[in-house]
Amino acid sequence: MAIKKSELYSSLWAGCDELRGGMDASQYKDYVLALLFIKYVSDRYAGVPYSPITVPADAGFKAMTALKGKPDIGDQINKRIFGRLTEANQQLSRSDFPNFNDPVKLGDGKEMVDRLTNLIAIFENPALDFSRNRAGGDDLLGDAYEYLMRHFATESGKSKGQFYTPAEVSRIMARLIGIRGDKTTNATTVYDPTCGSGSLLLKVADEATAKVTLYGQEKDAATSGLARMNLILHNCPTALVMQGNTLANPLFKEGDRLKTFDYVVANPPFSDKRWSNGVDPLNDPYDRFAPFGVPPARQGDYAYLLHLVRSLKSTGAGACILPHGVLFRGNSEAEIRRALVRKGYIKGIIGLPPNLFYGTGIPACIVVIDKRHAQARKGIFMIDASGGFAKDGPKNRLRDQDIHRIVDVFNRCADVPKYARMVAVEEIERNDFNLNLPRYIDSSTPEDIQDIAGHLRGGIPARDIDALADYWTVCPGLERALFKTTRKGYLTLKVDAAKVRATIFGHPEFIGFSGDLGDVWDAWRKQAGKRLKALKPGFVPKALITELSEGLLAHYASRPLIDPYDIYQHLMDYWTETLQDDAYLIAA
């Protein structure tokens, strides 16, 4: 029987509990994900000729199950399973996987045997059959992997969760660089110079209309192995991930020059104080700093951004997550900022809410780089999206509606009061190339104005009534039914304060408006119901929810007093909590 997504998640998380003990989350994630990896490649590629991953006959998950209860189970997993697997696949390294015979982490003797035996048994569940696992943006296993990564990052604490870029931020970046609307092929290249676990690369690949070629470099050896596993689990087995310091030793080169790519995305370590170790910026052989300036010795943000810029083709586009300080800090960073603006490389800046990232609580921004139209660029499009989020435990999280609003407004370059506007280069020059968003977008909530005359003599100031003009446009008679003028500039209630609610709900215009909204909902529900009842096995669930949600958003786009993004969020929440499980059961 097919497994529900939520059940898959809970089954895999049970594996974490089995290993938890006193082990840190940043360590036990490596064991759980390694088991997930061996189960997946065994189900998907074992016995398949010419597959991108070779699974030796005696080195798959079935061979691992035969080791349960054996006193040397840890040593045998190391040698017979992961040792043989890495020998058969040059893209894998033994260092990609943890030591399954480590008594410090797994316990001695029977404790280790029982712990590993129980962990393997969790993955023996017949429902965890990944042989038909989907890919290309509708990946049952990949979504479960994403779920695990989010939980590991949350539990790993402030200093060890940086391997993971929140999926919501990755989705925004992937959409802002425009890869979905471009004509992509297998020759299209995407690069992440600080790729962590590879989640950002994968989100960009999901947005492309063709299978693109992925490249990543990651400084930490264990995390680079995590990225290789992640990419294979998401059906990108040919992606190339290299381990090394991107700034000191960039590994993707063409001769003596940096290799350039169609798209580059990055979430580098914020304000890296050791960025210059092994780097001579004044004599950089890759010419990353000379055209712009040298970043401060203990602030590496612009070093990574300039590496991104240098790694882009002349027609390339990219996006980088950086702390807000890069927008306004002075000295050498001000000179770099001035040069980037004058060259026209910065297409947009999006301010994000605080406390989104696992390594830090400080607010960050996305800087969008676009070389394609740099010479003709006359301004920078800015969005202050710092107020759009939901609380999620100790962190903040971008909702589906927040993501959709950011991308929609950015792609349309639409001026939205207190949210977004196009800022001309001339205005930026007058501000001495300071790009701090509050200089250009006032997103603050206006303070209540205390009307002294109203307090002393009574009455409601007319400006307070006029502030509700959107409501009076829909129900003009309701305003007259509720208020009467007492003196110039002031009104009072016509009805008793206790009867205001009843007056509104009983007014014919409000009743008519509510009825119209009910008709609008019924029309969409009828159409969506037909679509859902016609579903057949084999359909793509993510394509279904995209079709339904985009249709709902468009359906409510011109309705007064209704935020279509709020309606959209209700559907997306229902999908996450209930409907997707049903959809995956039908699709299986």
C-alpha cells in the first residue's frame, strides 16, 4: 500500500529518535541520512544497467539488513556497504558517510548492535519503497529529506545549522533569477560557491524547464558529502560537488581563469572574519576584487558577492543572501557598493524578516545580480518584505503567500506603498550609494493621531472615517447608516455602540457583498471539485496544487476588500495539512 507523506516523515524521524541518545543533532543527522541514501539508491538503481549510480550486488540495503544483530555490524557496514559503494562510484567518497563503528557516538558492544539493528529495521518498512520515487519537483523522498534537514537544522543549534538554507528562501531566490522564463537546456549551468547541503542548487534546478547542469563547492568535508547525497536523492546524480575553500582555492576553472556560469546563487557565511585566509586580494589571480575594491579584512560578505559576480557569464544572473550591513556599511564596502551600482549589476534588493536562518537571528537581504541588462539599468528595484512571516517554534518562517507576493511584485516591478518601489540611480547617488531599505521604503506603521478636540468636545474625526474609504466604496449606504455629522470635521454614531455589529451585518449592502463572495467561492469550488474528482493514478500532485492555487489566486485577484494572497494561503495550508496525503495516495 502507498504511504502517506506525513507517515513517511514520522517514520524517518523515528530513526532520529532511535539514534538520539546523547548525540548532537549535527552528528546523528549524518547516520540517518546515510541510511536513507543507501535505501534510496538500492531501491532505484540496484540491478539497473547503465544507471548513474552503481550498486554492487552485495553492497545494497538488502545486504545491510543481513547484518542486523551481528556483533561486528558497524565495521561491516563501513566496509561491505559504504566501502564497496564508494569504490564503485567515483563521484562518491568514503568521507561522505559517517563511521558506523564509532563507539563514542553509537555506544559499545550490544548498545551499538541494538541501535544500528533498530535503525535498519525502520527502513525495512515495505511502504518505504523508493523504486518509483518521483523527481523533477514532485519528489516524495526529496520532500521527506527536506523535512528532515529542517528539523536537524532546528535542533543543531545556532552554530551548526548553517548547512541548510531554508527552503522558502531558496524558492524565492530560484524564482528571482528568472530561470523559469528562460530557455534552458542540459548545457545551462548553475553554480553555488558555498553550497552547504545543496538545497539552494536543487530549488534552482526545480525551477528550470529542462535538466540543467549543477556545480557546487563547499568548504566543510562532511557537508560536501551531505550535498552529494542530497543531489543524488533528488535525482541529480551527475551534479558535481567539490570540497574546498571557494575564496582561497576555487576548484571550477577554465585554464587559469574562473569558470563562468549562466546562474550563480549563494548563501555564504555572514560576515566571515576569516575570509582572507589563503587569499591575496591585491594580487588575486582571478581578478575578483580589482575592478571594485578589497573587502574589509574581517567582513567577508562582499568577498563572496564579488566571487559570484566574477563567476557569472556576461549574460548571467544570480542572487546572494547577505546581512543587511552590506547595504549601508562605509569605508571600502561603500566603494564596492558604489562600483556595483554604477556598473548596473544590481537588479534588486529584497529585505527579509529577521530570524529566518538557522545560523543567526539577524535580518538578511537577497541581492539580485543581473549582467544581461546592466548597461541599460536606470534603477534598482527594492522590496521590504520584513513584515511578512509566520512564527514557527523558535524561528520565523516565510509562508507560501509571502513567497508568492515577493516574486509577483519583483517580476512586475510594481510600486506598492510601504512595500516596494523602483529607486532611480540618481536618487541612490544623492544618498551617497547607501542602499539601506528604510531610506527608500517607509514600511513603518503610522502612529494613532490623538485628536485633542475630539477628546475634549467629543466626536469621531472625519479623517478616521475617511481612512475606511475602501469599505465605504463597497457599502456607501452603510457609512450613512452608521454616522452623522455633529460639527465640521467630526461625526458621531447614529446607533448605539452595542448595536454597531448588528447594524453592519444586517445592512442590505453588506448582505449583498457577503452573498457575492459566497457565489465567488462556490464557483471556484465547483470547478476545482470537478478537477479533483477526475484524478487518475499517475498524476503529478505538485502540478495539481500549482494549478489549483494559481487558479484560486487569479479568481480572487480583483475582488474588493479581499487579499487574494490570504485566500491562497488558506488553500496551501489545507494542502499541507490534509490534501497532499490524499493526492499522493491517489497518484501512487
